Amino acid sequence: MEINEVVITKAIIDRYYEKLMANLELDVAIVGGGPSGLVAGYYLAKAGKKVALYERKLSMGGGVWGGGMMFNEIVVQEAAKPILDEFGIRSREYEKNYFTADSVESASTFCSKALQAGLTVFNCMSVEDVMMRTDQVMGLVLNWSSVEMAGLHIDPLTVRAKFVIDTTGHATEVVNVVYKKVPGRLMTPTGEIEGEKSMWSDKAETLTLENTKEVFPGLYVAGMAANATFGGPRMGPIFGGMLLSGKKVAEELISRL
């Protein structure tokens, strides 16, 4: 049977349109496709919540792909190994409390398992603003990343969400928007973005979990965005805290929904 190029085009447009229309009103919108965002999306979707993730780049996985300085291995501590096991990611003990996993297997598996659990991903999309109602974040204002990169003056579209999670890492992109544009204080010690501190892996891993919480009504932070928002140090290529943070924020939102 002859392959028709127009049918191929129609199939892509129709299926994408279905996906887009089905996700205009969400339980949770996640911004940032790194490990904490993907793990949060996995657990939320597995619990039956309507959740979508928005990533400005072409691919998901954040910093996992490169391991440490392009040595494509990651390290997780023992507390986070059950999450690797649940995802089916192979790991090996290096010494007590240190487990290594292939970064490419890890990143690709986080992506596929989260999608198979029911997470919807929209890549090549940037968040340029939030939707507000009476001092509460109620959704996201979206545009194509290519529009942002080209500096074109094209109006965005919006999605509504009961909760938003900022998992954009060091940049804290959604928190920055709220801090600059929305009246009121963040739920940080100073009411401002505290800023990321220099590397201290042990402290950072603990604080990543402590700092995974609501930072403004309707807006949560997880992963490295949590430490950057609340003033914790960076942790480097150990990813256990990121995974545990994603699970923690999912569990809290499941209880609130």
C-alpha cells in the first residue's frame, strides 16, 4: 500500500491536538523535565492524577545524561536505591551507601516509565508567565521555545492547574516569574529567592528534601530548584536527593488533591 505524506501529517496533527486539548485543565503541571520532575510525574500519574510536564528543550532528563563531567555514570545513596529498583534501572554497589547507575539508561528509563504511567510530556515549550487568581498560582502561560529563542512577539496560550511544581533546577524559572511579577512574599526566610550556595553534597542531599515544599500558594519546588529557592548548596552528580524530592512532592500533592 502506498504511503501518503498528507496522511502522515494529518495523523501527527490530529494526535497532538487530542493530547493538547486533553491537558488544558490539570491536577498538576510540572515545569522542567529533569529527574525530580519525571519522578514526581511518575508517582502522580500512577496515582491517577491528571499531570503534564513542560520542558523547554527537545529531550527530557536534565543533567542526568551527562553524569559527572560527561563521565556517563551517576551516583545515588542507599535511601534512593528503591526508586531506581522500582523504575527497573540497574545499579551496582560501589561501597557502602554508594550505588552507581548508567546515566543514559537512567535518563531514558525515567522518561519512558513516567510516560507509561500516564504522564503527558510537552517538549520544546517554555513557561513565560503564570496565571494568577487572588494571590494563588492557578496555571501556566506557555509558548514554543523556538519563539522565545527567536525573540518573536507572539502571544502565548494558557493551561489551568490546581498545583504547579517548579523543577527547573538552578534557574528556578517559575519561582523567578512569581517573585518578580506577583504581589506578596515567597515562603522563604526573607520572602525572596535565597539563591544557590556552593557545593556541599552531604548537606545538599538533606536540604533538597527539607526544601521540597510549597513556596507560594499553589506553587511547589522540588529537586535543585528547591535548594536554589531556599538557599541550599548544590550537590553535584549524586542524584538520590533529586529522586526522593520528586517522590516527596508527588506524595504531598496526592494527599492534597
